[in-house]
Amino acid sequence: MALLFGLLIMVGALILTAILLWLSWKWSRPGASFFKLAFPSILPFLAIVIRIVQPLSVQSFPAIIWVGGWGAIALGILGRAIWLRPGEDPGPLSVRRRKRDIIFTTVVASILYTGWGTLSLIDTARMRQANVRHQHQEAENQAQRTAEWNAGRIVTQPGGLCYSPDGRTLARAGLEDLEIWDLTTGKRYHQFEGTARKSYTNLRFDRSGTHLAMNRKHEVEIYNIAQKSGPMTLLAGPETWHDHQNHLCFLDDQETLIVLSNGTAHAFHVDTGEPLPLRLPALQQSDIQAFAISMNHAWQATWSPGRKQIAAWKSGASTPAWVANPVEARNSPELQLSHDGHWLALTSAGGTLTVWNVETGIEQPLLSPKEGISVFRFTADGQQLVALQYGLSDSHAYIWNLVTGELAISHHLPIAAITGLVLDDRGGEFAANVLPSSNNEHHFLKPTIQRFDTATGAEHRGFSIPP
């Protein structure tokens, strides 16, 4: 099909050239008007049109061919017209005048065409130099990707990060795409392209790692990672919605995604996007800005900014088991229940952590850091709380013993210039986009995704299949 289309274009161009040549020759007879005599001379400048409609990857050589070919034709036709033009003084004087006119016209036209051809050649040379630089850049980028992969890192654009529950997959959400990376091989499993330029927040995997939900500005989208399909818009509000107003949580045994938006909870089927009835009394309350559900669904917790209240609910109960107030929390607070449902934690005002015993409602004192907490997770056994604090001048990892409330581990983060800091579901590993050093002469090198052990700060490496 492409070959046939190319042949049709070539035949059409030849027919058009033949028609223009015939008209030029016909109009150059003695006594022709100025327009008809000047017609062939303007044809070379149609190369400008060719350059405009051609793709940027096409060189200007076809335009130079057009200029040279039609330049020669135009000079021949114009010279013929001048020579055949009747003069007032037949004889040697008229012949000398005609020769002078032809030579003058030829010199002027040649200067014009040579100038255009020179500019086109310069442009071609610049494009070739740019292509050479681009090839060198791609070669260095490929070398960087290979070297970083050998170091157990992923090279890609920065974006929001999210681990799958089993820790084997990492999602990276950018403004225009979503990548899914297999951390056992270091290879990109899939890429969803063509998404609109919208900010992203609240990335969430379901427990099986087959669905991923996120906020895209004022919309909630869900992707089916297993079937490589998406996105499907579940909820779209007015443009005035803010990202931090939406909180997401999967109920895996019911194939349901719960979306909390503007204090109201909504439930949707993860595969069809159909709205579902919400059967959790805890989430039917008004003025809820954050909620959490334990893995076994035995407990739910809610945060109400209007009442400045934390409430813990047993599954199916119409009233909370206990409440704590007044509790100050930062904007867009993080509220989490431990895997066994025994502990509840909230990022309080100033970024400090407040922890409660879910069974008793008693607050567990922690030695809070001086700076605000960026992200936190409970360990799988529910005995520890892992938190990361990232700042421009000082960044730390903290691990508290929840039984004693003592700080078990504290160390500096071994990285700087990072974005997208995220902990895995069990707090054993964290990942971040690490930006290239500003002192690096290869400023075009892409950032890398690096992963670290929260307890030691050592970088995790170990891909086994080449990228």
C-alpha cells in the first residue's frame, strides 16, 4: 500500500511538472504579457512550499533539485522570449541589446537561485550535524541505560511511583504515560501511552497486582494491568476538584474500588466501572477526608476534619468502637491500618505521626522526628512502623518498635535530588526517581529509579535478564 501510494505521488508530480513546462513554453511566445514571461521564474520558489509540507526528517535536497531544474528551464524560456521579442531597431544593435538583456537576466536569476540553493545546503548541513549529535546522544543514553541496568537501576523519566503488593512490580505514572516495570528482570512490562497531560496522585494497586487506580487531576482512572487495557474513567468531577480530595482503596474480595471525593464515598466495579452500593456504614458518614480499611476488612478508620476526629469502626457496625478528638492533621493526611488491623496511624499537623491501638483506642507515644514525615508503612508483622522524611538539606529513614514506642533504627537517606519517594507495602524497601547531578556534563541523561533497603539504606540490585 505504501509503495502504491508513493508511485501515485510520483506520477502526479511528473504530470504537474509536464503541465507547468508546457504552459511556460507556450506563454513565452513573442508579445506575451509580463506575467506569462515571469511565470517560469517563480516556479523554483515553490521549493518553499515543499519544505513546509515535508516532514522535518526529510532533507532539503529535493528542494535544491527543484530549484536547479526549474531555474535552468526558466532561464531558457525567458531567454527565448527575450530573443524573439520584436525590437524597434532591427540589425546588429538590436542583437547586442537582446544578448545584453539575456546575460543580465541570467546573472540576476542565477544569483537568486544560487542564494536559495546555498541556504538550503547550509540548512541541510545543519540538519545532518543535528542528526549526528542526536545519534551520539542516543548512543550515550543507551550506554547509560545499560550501565544503570547493570547496577540494578531503571532509566526512565521521573514520575509518581507505586509498588505492587508483592513488591515484584513498580508502576511509574508520568504526565502523558504509565509504565509498568518488572523488578525481577528490570524490563518494562508494559507502557500505556496517549494519556492527557494531567497531574497524577494516589496510585494504588489491588492485592493481586492486576489493577491500578489513580487520580488524573479531577478524574479517577483505573488500568487493567493483566489485560494491558485502560484507562477507564470511573469518576469525573468538575475542574474545581483537587487531587488531594480523592482517596482510593480496593476491596479485593468484592472486586470493588472505593473512591472518597469531597467527603463522599463511591464504590465501583474494577472491571466494568459500574457504580456499586456502598455497604460500609463507616464510609456513609459526612465530612470524611481520609479513610483506611484493614486487609481482613475487620476494621475501618475515618478522619473528619470538621470534627477533628479519628473514628475506628468494626466491620458492619453502625457506630464507631471509639473516637479520638481533637486531632489535628495536615492537608491530605495519610491514614493507614496495619496488616493485622492492630494499629492505626495518621500524619498529624506538622508531618509528625500519631499511632493508636485499634482495640483500645489508646494513643501510642512515638519519638517523632524534627521534620515532617513524607511517607510511612507498617511492616508485614505489624510490629514496626517505617517512615521516611525527605528534605532539601537532611533526609532520614526511621523505624519504630510499636510495642515499646522506641525508635529502633534511624539513618540518613543515601540519596539526594529525588522525586516520587515511595515505600513498598511492607516497609522493607523504598524507591525514588534520582535526578542526574547538575555538575554532570551530560545534562541530557535521564533520571534513574533506584531502590533501597529501609533498615540499612543499602541499594537493592540484582536484575538477571538484559534490558
